[in-house]
Amino acid sequence: MATLTHPLSTSFEENELLLISHPPLREQLLQARLVDSFSARSVIQRGEHVYLSLREIGDPMERQATNWAILKLQMGANIPTQELPPTLRTVLTAVSSGPSPLIAALVWGSLCGVVGGVLVMAVVGLAMTILNVPTESYVGFMATAVAFVLSGTVIGLSGTVYFWRRFTNQCKKRTSTPTLPIPTIAKMPR
């Protein structure tokens, strides 16, 4: 009687290429290839398939941890950055998903400053018209210019602080999202 064995071994050493099927993770790894040297060597694209090669990771424990982290990420788990294996952490943090909270706050704050300054300048101009300031004088022009600069600065700085706090809190919420443990399958007694 002959027993048939599976021709492919399931040892971890032969499973050094992980197929990345989760679209956001694929995009992040492909972008990381452009800026990270480890990703440039380890992220492989063959046609429409993207693979992560674990050959570059020398430590077997880190290789196993990276394998499990990739599997969890592909199943949709939210793993905080500090809990990722070091190699995977550098790969996934090499690419920024957007501008920093400070840069975004500066953009939105400056936009609020300009719009707010124009609105206050219009109100001051309207007040000068209602007060019947002569058009030959530069008082009306100077008043609207000063109103624009002062109000634009105050509104812009206030908007920047507001948006910076808001964007910073959003980033903290995203990185500190608690993860749910992956349930283990209990063995049935025989």
C-alpha cells in the first residue's frame, strides 16, 4: 500500500513570497518601493499581482511576525504602527498618506484668513460709505487695508490653531484604534 504525499512542502522557508491582495495595502507597498530601499528589493510586481518577498529578513522570528502581520492586514485588521514588526513598520511608514496635520492646518487657516479678511474689509468699506467719508481722502482706503490685514491675521491664526488641533486629534484616533484579537479555533475533543 502506497501513501501519497503532497509534492509542495508547507514549511515557512518555501513560502517567502506573500501575495498581497488587499488593495490599500498593495497601493501602500507599491508607493513605498519608490522611497524605501527594503521595499525596492522586497516588493515585487508581476503583471497585476504584487508580492512581498521575505527573503531580505534575516531573523526567522521577525520573518514569521511579518508574515502574520501581513495576513492580519489583508484580513482588514487595524494594527497600530508600534505593534508592527520593525521591518514592516519602516515599509508602511515610508509613505505618508497625506500632508502632516500642521501643513494641512496652515493651508486651511490661511484660506480662512484671506476669506475672513476680505469679508471684514467689505464691512469696513460699507461702513465708510454709510459714514459718508469723502472719496478724495485716503482714510477709506487705509481703513479697509488695515481691517483686511488685522482681521485676516487674527482669523488666519485662529483657524490654523483650530484646524491643527482637529487634524492632530484625527491622526491620534486613527493610530490608536484598538485592534480586536483574531479568534483562535479551539480543538474539538475526540
